[in-house]
Amino acid sequence: MDPFWYKLALSFGVGGLWITLTTVAAERFGSRIGGFLGGVPSTIVVALLFIGWSDGIAMARATTTAFPLAFSVNALYLIAYAALARHGAFVAMAGAVAAWAVGQAAVLSLPRIPFGVSLVAVAPALVAGYLILEKGLGVRAAGGYQVRYTWGAIVWRALLAGSIIALTVGMARVGGPVVGAAMGAFPAVFTSTLLIASRQAGASFARGMTTSMLVSALVNVVMYVVAFRFWSGHLGLFASTMASLAVSLVTVVLTLQFVRRYVS
């Protein structure tokens, strides 16, 4: 079987499971923790692993070059969602996707840039995004609440989340180099998580996830990519993945402390 179909199936499974757990955690522990978990590396692990498996570790490493800059555009997505959430979940999601598309188009119009420059771009996106959400828009996390879970509801969440992520992976594969590069950085995890949270508890609850989601993702996902880029130059594919997960675990713990202390 073509490795792509394995990647698609695993993206569906991992994405669906992780986002289901994330939304359950948000309902139990509040939107701050739910947003934080939504930013922990998940589908990027699968993506780089399968690129390395199907096209070689050198190709997986090359994929990381423009990723930090492209991924930093997701700050615009979260800011737009938070700014528009008072108008309802549909308007907030439409505005977030539109803001992401504009930002991603601007990134794609740039000439090819080295990894170091791409990585530096994450810092202003992280700082500006945090300040705008926390101070400018006054995003505040909401507490958890009681939910009666049924198997039907859990399966629905997993299917919705897995489908969005698998669709993104599929479009990245068949859309050509331009669409593929853009869809590779599309915030499918954010979209799935915010859709499910807003459907269950409303757009205002989902809005409360945006600050911790931004901090967690721009630190932890990007650090996973940095670690993978480094280790893939010295180790094999599986060992690079494991070493990168170990590095990411450290940043996850540190980021969680920051979110608990400095995210309202």
C-alpha cells in the first residue's frame, strides 16, 4: 500500500483521538488547559515521520525549512477568532480562516528564505499574539463544567476532528507545491478543537482557549520541528522522532508552567 494512505489513516486516528481528549480536558479542567493541549505537537509528528518514511529523511528535514514562518501565521488565525467570537462561532471561524489565508498568501509570495530567518519570525508572532490576546482583546479562560458523555458524542468528536485533519493532509498531497505548502501549515488541530468546543459550550468558551493555544503551539510545535531538524542530521528517522519528542516534552512542561502563571 502507498505510504500516503497509512499517513492519511494515522493522521485521522491520531488527530481524532488527541482532539477528543483535548476537548474532554477543556470541559473538565477549563479552557486554559484545553487550549494548551491543543498546541502540543501531534499531527506534525505524524507528518514528518511519514514524509521521512515515504520520501527519505532528507526530504523530511527539508520540509522543516519554511515551516516556522508558515506556522507563525496561525497567530493571525487565533487573534481573528478571539476578536470575532462575540459574533458567534460561524463568524469567528470564517474570519479566522480568512485571516490565515491572507497571511499565508503573503508568506508564499516571499522568496525562499533560510531556516534561521524562518525561525526568527516566530518570536514576534508569539510575543505580539500573546499581548494582543491577553492585554488587547482581554481573553479570559473559562472554568470547566460537567458534561454527560455518551459513546455517540465521543465518536462524533473523533470523526469530525479526524476528518478535518485527514482532509488537510490529503489537500497538501494533491494540491500541488503551492497549495501543499499552505495546507501543510493549516491549523487543522485548532479548527477541530475550536469547532467542537464552540458547539458544546459556545464561542465564548472556545475564545478562552486561544491564548494558551497560541503560546503552547508556537513554542512546542516549533521546538519539535527545530529538534527534528537537528537530530535528523545525526540520527535515523525513528531515533530522530523519539529524540525530538523528548525535547518537546521538556518544552511542554515549561510552557505549561508559563500558561498557568501568565495566561488569564
